[in-house]
Amino acid sequence: MAFQTVIEIFRHEERMDCIDAEKQNVDIPHDTPLSSNGCVSAFQAAEGLEAASLTISSPLKRCIQTAKPFLKGTPLIVDARFMEVYHHRVLGPLDQFTLRHDDEFGVPFIIRTRHGIPEQEESRGIGGTTDQRYQAAILDVANRAFKAGIKHVRIFTHGDCVSSFAAMVGKSLYEVNFGASIKGTYNGAEFTVREEDCKGIGMMDA
């Protein structure tokens, strides 16, 4: 069989601000961590799995926390192209938005890409500017990984990015739960996704 790169895209686990008993512990409202249940779910999801050849995360804490148990001693690449929708209704006042420092995550080896936060407020939904950013980033990572002979890439990001990946293979998502994932393959020209390789989503033809 010809070489293909496996691409897995995960939504982060449960946010702390979704739990009434924990939401008062959120230190940065625009960058809420995982809930205690979310942390447990991340460890359970990673249990028994080998580390991917390459692991990439949004710079927001909940995504890095979700990715951390999957690393198993390997480096984490933090890429702002996979961050949340850059809009004031999602992140709060954009002139106050900042990214956390690496030493807050407890990950021994973090590599940050050159990509920074978006320069302008974005629009949401398939076809919007956030979707365009996500699709371009997914394709760029897939192309680079394929050309380098990298077998397996995991990307930890946000629900809208999972939907963007589905749109790239002609699918539409009507549900994206915390911890949801889509797993596909890339042959250097196109992606293939099998519904049985997806978890925590509701998917139909676009």
C-alpha cells in the first residue's frame, strides 16, 4: 500500500467554566482550563495509546492539557493557527487577549511555531475566516508531514476546527462533544475519513 499520513484532530475535553462548582476557579476567562472531569477524561483517552509521530496543539490551555497525556515524553508543537475563533464574543475584548507562558503547562518540551494570533477579528462557521484558517493549517501540516514521511499526526484544537476538517471531506457535523475526534489519512493529494474512525461526533453528508 502506498504511504499515507494519519491525521487525527481532537476537540479538547470538558472546560472548567462549564461546571458550576468549578467555574469560580477559572483564572483567565478567555483561556479557561479543563474541569477536573476533563483532566480525567484526557488521561483515560490516552491510556494504552502510543505517542504520535507529531503532536500539535492550540496555544489555549484546555487544548494543551488535553494533549499532555498523549505526549508520553515526546515534544509538543504549539501552533496558533489551531487556536479558538478570534472574536470578542468568544475570547472577550481582543485588545486584552494574551497567550499563556510555556511554564504554566507542565510540559517539558514545547516548540512554538512562528504563527501568531490572527491580525483581525474573524467570522465563524464553514466558509468564514476562521474556517479558512483552520483548513489552510490542516492542509499545510498534512502536506509537510506527508513529504517528510511522518506517519501519524495528532492535533488538539477546538470544536470549530473539527468541523472544518469534516468539511474538507464533504461532511457536516451537527454535534461535536468534548473530546471528540476525527481520524483520517492523507495520500499527498486528498484526505479519506471513515465514519467508524470518528468519536464523539454526529456527522452527515454536507
